[in-house]
Amino acid sequence: MRKILILLAITLTMASCSTTNKLSNNAPSPENTTISSGRDGSSFEKAIVITEKSESKGVGAEYEWLRKNYPGYKSQGQSLTYDQKKPYDIIDIITSDGEAKSIYFDISNFFGKF
């Protein structure tokens, strides 16, 4: 399991360098995402919905969203989990202000699709 997580982390890092993000119509654009919008990534219920259809583009979209919404952040780790049989990535970051955050991404549109 540890080897899979390491491989996933490497793949995520590589893929994030050259892809763009797409968010679902019911999720606000990255520039307009605020806590009041309902999709700030702070929980499963408020997870950022990624609409990409392949893993490489989907992972890149996650990191693009983070770059746009938390410039200067530092990644602290990532985990794959399920809530109500739906896959989510949770990316732990430290913001440029030093605040620790866990950002939830709904990856059901691309998870397991290459």
C-alpha cells in the first residue's frame, strides 16, 4: 500500500505541471471560490468537484486549483479516501500564511480512468 501511495504522489506531482483544470458547473470557478459559495474544499460536503475524465488531467486540475486559490502553499501530503462510496483526494497544505488546511476534492469523474 505504501508503494502505491508513493507512486501516486509522484504521478500527481508530474501531472500537475502541465494540465489545466475544469470544475463542474455546480462548483464555482477557482477565482470565485469562497467559503460562502459552498464549495471551498473544507469538507466532503464542500469538496471541489473535478470534471476532468482522465487521471492525469484530473490530478493536474487539483493542483492547479490549489495554486490559484492558495498561492505559495506547500503540500504536506495527500490521501485517497471514500465517503458514501465516492472517491475523494484530501490534500494537506500549509498556506503562505502558515495555516494548515486539508482540501477535499471529489475525484469521482476521473478516478481509475486513464
